[in-house]
Amino acid sequence: MTDTEREHRTPGKRAGTPAASTLATNQPIVAVVGYPNVGKSTLFNRLTGRRDAVIDPIPGVTRDRRQAGAEWVGRAFQLIDTGGINAEDPTPIGRQVTAQARQAIVDADLVLFIVDATTAPTSGDLEVADHLRSARVPIIIVANKCERRETELLAQGLWGLGLGEVVPISAQHGLGIGDLLDIVVAALPEPEPILPRREGVPALCIMGRPNVGKSSILNALLGETRVIVHDRPGTTRDPIDTLFEYDGRELVLTDTAGMRKRSKMRAGVEHYSQIRAIQAAERSDVAMVICDATEGLTDADLRAVDSAARAKCATLVIMNKWDLAQPDLNAITGELRAKSRQRPLVEVCSAASGEGLHRLIPAALRLYERRRTRITTHALNTAIRELADARPGPRGGRRRLSLRYLVQIDTSPPTLRLDVNDRSLLTRDYGFWLENQLRRRFDLDGVPIILQVRDRGG
């Protein structure tokens, strides 16, 4: 194979789901580390064939560890993107970012040390190199931004770091990626037998406006510091998928960026972070919408609930910081039922004290099972006959809407098909009333119902 062919080879499609981890796949782990703003997330996106990591020219955009699957010539592995290692950053977030990156090195089977080849090694690069010398893991130095021949020659000076092989690439343009992946695969440990992953792993996501305690709740539920927690709004920027085991059952839990009102959203990072938060909800079964009990239920909280419903998630509203406020729970439940078609369930907790945390996952799993509900055709048609008697359909001239037949055609979420005599007679108000009555009858509070209406004439 020629050098040109190697340069333009691209990684194959990833195996498994983005939430896969060693617990489920037993795949080797490759950590991407380096000083801030050297192209780590660009390389992560390139190798995984995805765009999960937010990229921005401002240093420090990546903060938490992100994990996704990658594959090359039949070898699958898990890639971990990290924030920049900068021991001179005195801020609390800077210290946590560095701690997260160092933990990724401990967990890894192989480390890709990314360096900007357009400049001589900086003090930050040397600081990372010093840390890596004490790591008991194979290291590959990746000289990034090698778009020109002279830059490749400069990259050879990185051999002087004494850490191992130097591979020149351009993550942005895809140059040298094939060569890098060949070296990565050759350096990986022999694969262990893959444990089969059970079908139907529930996917839960944590949503809400900024600074309500989303990451604190995730860390408390997992029992480890998995994502960075800070009292400044906007700390989480990328969706963070974590596979874990609860009561003998595998679950995926995803933390997302805070959802802001569009008019208050900064361009760039915040915009794309919010898009990815919505995408995380769309691939989840249950959304756990976190609210601040000290502030009550806000319009921003209701927008987050609405976003979860549009993403077809079952919805659990969680009032965090309950120990500091204890507002009227009945009033909150009533407001949610009045303003949300989905009638979300409500739980209370305190991430700081641990109060109520034990109820959250069981409540989410109950919603997961509701979302998979299968209702018999007999029960559905008995229900619509009784509902039609209780509230006859709306009229249009001399004709009245007639409900003919109701059947469930799908689950997750429950999808129903309603045959009527003339769908033009079905008003929005009557359709919402039918949906809510069916939700009450079949214990589907908190779960989206998709009601498809079909004309049968007559």
C-alpha cells in the first residue's frame, strides 16, 4: 500500500454503542492525552468517526472523560478523550480536569500523547511527558498538525522526549491516520474473550438547566467522581455516557450540558453542546430532568420537560436540594400535570446529603418498563367505546367524529393507531383529551404516547 493510500484510509465504523465500556465489551482502552488545545478532540472524532467531542479553538473546551468505540482492521477498542493536563492551572476546574486525564492514563492499555508539531515542545508538553514517564503503559507520541513536509521534519525532534515512537499526522485533514491506527492496533494487548451484552439495556439521561446539580447526582448515583462538578454553570459540555450495573442489571446513564434559553446561549460551544444534549435524549429511554428545589419549578425546567417529551423519552422530574427548601410537592405535581401532556412523575432528593437518591433509579426503571407497555387490542377498544360514550366526538356540520378501532402497533414508546370515520373532524383539544384519558387508564403517566389517526370512511 502506498503512502498516499495510507494517508486517506479512514477508520471503520465503530462497533457497539457509544456507551460501551470494558464492563460490557472487555475491549482494550486507548487514552488520548496532552496539553490543552493540541487537537485531542479532533483526533478523537476522527478515530471514532463521530462528532461527540465539542471542538473549539479556545483552550480547555474538553473537560470530562469521553469514551467511544473505534475499530481498525477487525480490532475494536475503546477510545477515551481527556481534557488538557496543565498542573499550573490553579483553578478548581483545572485541577479536576488534570485529575480526570491522569485517571484515564491509569485505566488505559495504551496512551496517545498528542503534541502540536508546528512548535517546539512547550513547557506544558514537557510537563505531560514527565508524568507519562512514570506511567506503566505503552505510549505513542502523535505529532499533530503535520500538513507540510517541513513540519514532519520538526516532528522527528520529539524522539528526544524518550517516550517511544513518533507518528506524524494531521487530525483535521486525516493525513497519516491509517499509519497511526496500524501502530495502535499492533501495540494493543491481545483481545480477551468478549462478554456478550444483554439486549434491552435501559438508557437514562440527565437533563436540566445549568447549575441544578446534574453532575453531582450522576456522581452520587455512580459512587465515583466520573464527571467534573463545579458551582459555575455550564461545566458539562459534552454528553457523558457511563455504563454501570444496578442490582445486577446493566444501565447506561448519560449526563448532558445545561439547557439554556436560546436567547441566552453563547454561539459555538454552547450551541453544539445543547444540540448534543437533545441528541442524547433522543437515544435514551428515560429523561431525568433535574430541578432546583430552592427555586421551585421554573419556565426553564418546563422547557427541559418539553424537550424530553419531544425526544420521546419517559420523564422523571427530580427536585434536587430538597433538604434546603422543601416546597409544596403537591403543587409542583399539579403544575406539571397542567402544563405537560406527559404528566411526568416527580421525585425529590439531595445530592449533597444523599437523601432520596436511592429512589431515583428504581423510579426511572419503572418508567422504562411503562414505556415498553403492550396493551391488548380488546382493552384498547373497550376504553375508546367508554370514552366515546363519556364525551362524544366533535361535530362538523351534520357529521360527528366516530371512533372505530384502536390497536397498538409499537412500543418504546407506546404507539397506537386509531381508525375514525373522518380524521378532519378530530380537533386538537379532543385528541389531547383522548391521549390523556388513555394515559390515566393504562398507568402511563410520565410516558409519551404516539397516537396515529387513520381515516376508515363511512
